[in-house]
Amino acid sequence: MYRMRDVPVEMSGPGYYCGGKMGEQMSNSTWDLDPLLKPKSVAIVGCSSNLSKLSGRPLKALLERDYAGKIFPVNPKYDEIAGVQCYPSVAEIPEPVDVVMVLVPAARVEAVVEECAENGVKSVIIFSSGFAELGEDGSKIQKKIGEISHRVNMPVLGPNCLGSINLVDSIPLTFAAITDEDELRPGRLALVSQSGAMASYTLGTAQEAKIGFSYWVTTGNEASLEASAVARHLLRSDDVSGVLLYLEEARDPEGLVEAGRLAGEMGKPLICLKVGRTQTGKRAAMSHTGSIAGADEEYDAAFKKAGIVRANHVEELFDLGIVLSDAWKPKGKRVATVSLSGGGGILLADRCEDLGLEVPELSAETQVKLAEVVPEFGAVGNPVDLTAELVASPGMLKTALNIIESAPEVDAVVILLGLQKKNAGSLAKDIADVVSQARKNNGKPIIVSWMAPPREAVEICRESRVPLLYDGVRAVNSLANLVDMPTATEKETALSSKEASQIQSDMQSLLSNIKGKESNENIALTEYQSKQFLARYGLSVPKGAVAQTAEAAARIAAKIGYPVVAKVSSTDILHKSDARAVRVGINSDVEMQNSFNEIMENSRQYNPDAFIDGVLVEEMVSSDTVETIVGLRWSEQFGPTIMFGMGGVFVELLKDVNLRVAPVNEEVALEMVEGLKTSKLFYGFRGSEKRDVKAAVDAIIAISRVGAALGPNLSELDINPLFILPQGQGVMAGDALMVVRNSFN
């Protein structure tokens, strides 16, 4: 059973709830982060006179990078450090301070932050550790720091962080070893990371790969300023083409979703490497939905809702950052592969088809044009093999690319090059020219994979915004992500307040008639109650009624028309088959009365203390169906999430399901259906009848809107199975369970 919050939660907007662990993390959407990221003055509290120590390294970095602003070391032991005047306290600094870096023991940090607040400091970076990561005492201090920050609207980065680096203006506010590098390559991507160590590794790896950043920000424990707030600020910057996010936990889930929406509005990618994919975040539940869908699946659902792209590892984070920033979404999935090696072209083509991309044979017209420039021993059908002749005739590549760019049968191009030291510069310039023209004319995106590229080629490609990677498979992987790049869907799915109020009112009326619920935290509705409630909002349910006697059961069955199904109606017996409390294919009054008595007897033996409402008698659904499951659960971080997948006995065996944040629109619901590994079953697999996918989509939409309207008051919902009938015949709910929070009223 899901345990609900102890505090009431309201939907944050019509039709969409995005919650969070209320009271733990308060986001401030009005932070002014320019003083933090572009400071004109910097103070360093706890600065050491030994610039090789951690507490001396921030000053060393600023001096070595020729920081143009004012620097105020703060340490009562010294009058000056490294030739810079030193002050005994923040209060005695005679000028306004944009950012204070704090390098004192944890026990002294709160007092320093309070002093900063009292003296008009605009932002703070806390490097010190020893806070929430160490337990309750540290958490209390960290909470107080957050309260001070919010009281005076002074953003605090950290504690337990590595600070930040502005590579645009060369402002290092960190003690990280990466600042020892002779040169830090600037670029257009920004990195925001909760982990300082991973941020350092990522920046170092990027520098080796000649990938530059504009901003590098570590948020640590996030006493007040959390990663998505920094991401939102950076997405608005002209210096940033896209934001890479390294997350261990979304402390402000609503802010994260808002960052995704903003990225879409700005036309910039937000790419997140969210770690912690284990199943330990799963909560116990009485339904199949709860046993399958864990915390990580909820993140996936929220990312898709918000248009956030998810990376699986650091290298993919780079790749996606480059491709999604410098390329653009193709109009379709048809890919032309170009290489100077037949084997390389096959490698690209295989990977394309592995990922659902198409590698069509080029048209006769396109092949004729290519044959005029490609050697006879090459290939022009797709893959296009320019052969090693490219080394002697470098202009061949530009001509071939222009031909492919004009081919209507192609949507995107992947190039594989390697070891072209001779003419590397001219090749790179030719590629840059074609990419620039394609960008200008809204043509086909071109992804370049150049293995072991000469430095000159890299510089030209980076400067010209050519999407350049160093591995063919990774290039195709990134193109597939570009093709499938999600867009935020919330605006299309919102409920009106009238619709939400009606659903809430109907549930309150239903609960008011349920007796004996006062002692329970959550109330499980019977199958019949659940079905009748959901039927009001578009879900198809079998004709049926609950009988308290064998004679009444026979009358109900005769009215429905044989054959019928019978099963126990009890909120204390949720898995009816285990109790041997289900009968199918009942064909007469005598069979019905006998079945009633058997079901009641088996149910009492299975659970002597169960409250039994009677026996539910329903029409029997055709056996020509595909069994699926639709489930709703309440996510403490992202609100209502809806699940669709293969149901019946296969739900836990196959675990072939898709999750989204509710409510969903038709496009998203169809993606949930077609995204299943077993989706071919809906489209006439091996001669079977096609299924009513449109009706399944409508059912998913309807259930998602119920979940969005009831919000945290609906603990969980399962429809398993949801029968998908042949095309044109609709769907039918075979079983249903709703668990509602008792405090709803």
C-alpha cells in the first residue's frame, strides 16, 4: 500500500501536478544569479596564505586567470595574502560584494552566512562539508543556512560543493584541480552537477576531447540553490547553446520540469544524466503497478513530459550535448551514410537499423548524380562509399554531400572519416560549408564521426558548429536521440478546473456512502465501485451487478444473458484467483447459483476475516482479446503517473510497460502503446486480427485525466486486464482497483 503524505497538496496548475518533498526544498524562481556567475567582486572567507592548500587555491586560481574584478581575502590572521589586502571579517569589507566563497569548518559556516546576509552580500558559495551528508545534526545546520538564504533572497551554492567556473569571462570560483590546466577551453555548453567529483571528471574529459564549456557549476547539498534553478538561468544566457545536467536526486521536481519546458521554449537542449537507476526506490503496493514502476521510471516519465533528454553515461552526455546543440531535428528517420570504407558504411547502417532508423536505397536520380563523382569501385546506393580516392580528391566529399542534401528520399546524413591527416583542413572546411548552408536553408542535419581527427579539423568543426564525434556508433546513437528528441506536452493536456472539480466531487460522493472506513488510512474500492466510477469518464466496463444471494445472482445473470463471469466482491480479497473466487463461462441459472455458493465458501476459507460485499456477476468478454494493463500511481516527486503495458498473467513476467506523467494527450498515449516491445500484437501479428488501438488510446487518456484530477487523493489505480478487442470493437475493463486516501473528505 502506498503511504500518502501527511500534508495536503494542491495541484500546481490546471491539469498537471508536479510535487516534491514539501518542506524539504523550497525553490526560489526569482534568484538573480549574475552576481554568482559573473561577479564583479569576490570575497574568500577562510583564505589561507598558503596558496597550495585547498583554502588558498581559490585565490590562486583568480590571480592566475587575471580576474578583472576586486578580490577580498578574509582572515583575521593576515593583513595581506599574495599581495592582496586581507580583511578580518565580511563586515569590514568597505565595498559591496557579489559573491563570498566560504572555506571555514562546518560549525562556523552558519555564522558566516548570517554575516553575509546582514552586510548585503549578493551570493555565497560554501565549499565546507559536514552537513546533511553526515546526518541529522548537519541537516539542521544546512536547513538554517537555507532559511537565511531565502529570508534575504541571497542564493547559496552548496554546501559541500566545488563551486563554479565561468569560462566565458575566465572566472574560476573553485579549488578544483582542473584550474591548474594552462588553458580551459571555452565553448557553448554549460554543465550543472550535484557531484563535484563527477563535474571535475566531466570537465577534464571534455577538455581532452576539445569540447568547451561556457559555465561549469556544482551545487553540492543544495541548501537553497538547486541544480534546475541554475539550469533555468543558464538556458536564458546567450553564451549557452545547451545545458548538461548531472543529477543524483531532483530536490525541486517542479523546477526540473519547468527547466525542461524553458529549454523547449528557448530552442536549446536540456540533457540529464540521472544516476541511481536501482530498484530500491520502489514502494510496496497492493497492486501490480506498484510492484513494477519504481522511482527511476518516474524520472523517465517526467523527462518525457518536460522534453528533457536523458543520457546514460558521461560520454553520451557529451555526444548529445554536441549533436542536440549544433544539429537540428530531422523531418524523418531516413539516413544516408557516407564513408571512405565499405566496412565503415556497413557499421553505420547496421547501427541505424538497430535503433529503428531507416537506411533507404537512394533514388536512381540521386545515384546517377553520385556516380559522376564517386569512383566505379565505390558505392552510391546507400551506404555511400567514397573509397580511399577521397584522399587524392578531397573535393569529392563536398560534392557528394551537396547531392545527398538535395535528395528528397533522405532526412539526415552520417559521415564516417578517419586518419585523414592529408587535406584534413580542406575536408573540414568543405563539411563546415555544407553544414552551414544546410542550417541556413533548413536542410538535412549532418553528423560527423571522425576517428583520430587532426587538431586542425577539430578546431574548424568546433568553430563552425559542425556536430563532430569520434566514434561512428556514438554518432548514430546521437542521431537516433535527435530524431526522437522529446518536446514538452503539458500545455496540450491540461484539465480545466471545471473538469477536475467534477471528478473530485463525484469521488467525494462515492466515499460518503462507504461505511466503516474511518479507521483506515486508505480506502480500497470494490471492483464494481471502481468500474462504475471510471465508466463515468469514458472507460468501457462489462454489464454487471453485485449479488448478495445465489438467487439474486441467477436473476442478474439471466438479465445480462449467458455466458457470464462471477467473482467475489471484497476489498479484503484483491487477488481473487488466489482465493479460487472466480468462475468464467457460466451458462445457466443452476451453474450460476452453484458458482455463487462455491465463491462465497472459498472466499471465507481464504480469508475468514474478510468483509465480503457479495458476488459480482458480469457479461463475459470475448476470448479474442489482447490483455493489457493501465495503472495509476502517485509519485512523491512528480505527481500522478500513468502506466500502460502488457497485462494479465504477463504483467510481471514481461514487465513490458511505459510510464508517463498524467494527464496525457492522444500523441503521448499512442506512444505508450506503440512503444511496447510487444506492440506488434496490436497490429495483426502473424495473421491475427488488428486490435482497436484507438480505443486503447482513448482509455489511457481518460484514466490519466482522472488521476490528474484526484491528485494525491488517489493512491493507486489498476485496470488489469484491460481487454483490447478487435479493431472497431473497443476495449473492456476486465478488473479494476482504486485505492483512495481516506482524508479526501
